Amino acid sequence: MKTVIWAELSSDEQAQQLARPAMADSATLGNTVAEIIKAIRKRGDSALLEYTKRFDKFEGDNFTKTEADIKQATARLGTEIKNAIKTAYDQVVKFHQAQVQDVIRVETMPGVVCEMHTQAIESVGLYIPGGSAPLPSTVIMTGAPAQIAGCTRLVLCTPPPIADEILYAASLCGVTEIYTVGGAQAIAALAYGTKTIACVDKIFGPGNAFVTEAKRQVSNDFAGAAIDMPAGPSEVLVIADKESDPAFIAADLLSQAEHGHDSQSILVTPCANIAKQTALEIEKQLAVLERKEIAEQAIAHSVSIVCADIDEAIEISNRYAPEHLIVQTEDPRALQAKFKNAGSIFLGAWTPESVGDYASGTNHVLPTYGYTRTYSSLGLADFVKRYTVQELTKEGLRRLAPTVICLADAEGLTAHKRAVTIRIEKLNR
């Protein structure tokens, strides 16, 4: 993991250190994904099966999982892993249940009542990354809020082979349809539909650069589907002071690096010795990781930044806008209000990012690529729509009419004005 001195870098060099590696060739990526989407829209299931066989080495002809498959998977799992999945599910449910929004009712003036209601999105697609590791935790993070919100159709797509843990987690969340398809082709199927997979209203879940680009493209098409957020390859930024534990820092950086070769881990510290000791710890801990090769690739394009002080570290973090922000400083809570852009913040030495990934209760589906400037972590609100209601009495309309008439006049909208005056005239008669 390379180390740089922030003050010695030019503005362009600083920007380069904070660039996302996964976005390096966005034009080629965009064209490739567009071709996949076009094929799915044109040839449906046959294209979907073709891509699944090509990219995921799928050997069958049916990518639908049945209730029997789920029961068999559940039976194969041991008690320990099922208890762990159920505990994580319960934790996430507890935190997201607290986000249920009551009806808001306000009488803005006598006789004028305004309300805000929420209603579940009817059909949602849950994309669960596959590849080298199954992610039942992502099933929980997307499925549990959808279940709580009351979405009536939950469709899960994940690359083959589907792990038993994913099927069990899906059953807890009330997922009604499961398909062994992944990548940009799965996003296209969810957005536009095929003979086997009916289209959904909104797509949730993280993925690699291809999945993220596919989500972007379908969400920009009026005939496509809405998405939760741009959620791509994982990233973490750790802020550490001289009192931090290099072993803890290294472990946190590696926990993101092992997600994939395009993950990014960044350390920002005013202490050069902490940067040095962390680098040594990374080498030591890498040696014992099962996913060593993947983590090594990610660490190769990650960076340790030595800055002037903690205030500058905060500035760098806000500029990078990380998906995960870990604050290992003497008094992390005192710094919290200074962070403007982060998907999820982990305060203190005893709060590894792993707890948020699995079972603290917060959601691990988070915006990446710097989108934390404008997007939020996944929550219950993402699975519902808001709509407003207003109801006026006769006297309420009398009170509000002069304001509406005046504004309609100012905007030259006489029909708007007339919709009010015709009622006032009748009241006056």
C-alpha cells in the first residue's frame, strides 16, 4: 500500500489519489453494458441464458428457484449459520421498523387540512452480488426493509450458483421469486422484463462496475426502472490519529479490500508512523487471508495519505465522500458533526466496519463513487412512495381564496383562479 504526503502533491495529483479505479474506462464500460441491455430487451430469456452461461458458467436451462429448492437449502444448513442469519435479520428489522412513518396531519389554517401518507412500492428487484463469495447479508439488507414496507412482490436475482445461505435469508424476508442470473443482464431483465422475469418498479442492491452502470442506464430510460442509488465496488476511508491501533486499521482496510479487486481502501492520518506501522500490519495480515489475491489487487491501488492534522483529514474525507468512514481517533464523537459526506460512519476503535456489514442493524447498501454527497444509505423510505392529501371546508376555502386568486393572477393562470372564484361565488349566493 503506497504512502503519499498530501502537502507535497499538486491539486491534480491529490485528485488522482482520490480517484475511483473502477471508473477508469467508463466509456468502454458504458458501451458494453448498453449492448447487454439491448440484447435482453430484444431476445429476452434466450439472451439472459446465453450471458449467464458465458459469464457465470451456468450449465442448466432453468434459472428459476422453487419453494422446494429453498426448503432443501434450509435443511442443508447448520444450526449455527441459520442462527447467525436470523440474528442479523432481527437486528436489521428492529432498526428499520423504527423508521416506519406515521401519517402526518397538519391543519395549516382553520378549515385547511394537509396530510402526508406513505405507500409501499408494489414490485421491487433485489440484486445480490455473487462471484467469489455469497452475500446473505445483502439479502437481509434489501429484503427486510422491503418486507417491512409491505412491498407485494420481491424478486431476487443473483449469479449462479446460489448459496444455501442466500436462499434461507430470502425465505426470512418473504422473497417470492428467485432467479440465478447476475450482472448487467440481470438488471436489464428486472427493468424491462422477459418471459420468465416480469419487470419491477425499482431495483435495489450493490454490484460491480457493470451492475452499477446497468442500473444507471435503466434508471435514465423512462421505459426502465427506478434504482436505489449508485452502489458499486466497496470503499472505505479510515481516519486515524497517533493513538490508533495499526492492527485495527489494517484489518479494517483489508475487510474492504477482500470484497473485490476494484475495491478501494484509504488511510488518512497526520501521523507518519501510524501509516508506516499500518503498512507493515497489512503485509502481515494479508498472509493469512483466504482471499489474499483479491485483497492484494485492491490494496495495490489503495493509498495511505499523511496529512497535516485531523482537520485536514476531515477535509480529505469530505472531498472523497466515502461509502464507509471509520474514525479511529481519541474522541471520534466530537468529530462527527464535521463529516459532511459519508454513507455510514463507524466511531471508535471498537466499531469495525464489519458490524455494519452484518448485524448492528444499520443498512450496508450505501452509495459509492462519491455519491454520498447527494445520496443516503438505504432505508425504509426507499421502499415507499410519499403522497399528500388536502381537504378544505367551506370556511377553509374562504380563508385561503384571496391568496390563491392573487397568485393565480400574478402567474396569468385564469383557469386556476376560476376554479376558486366559481366556488366562492356559489358560497356567496
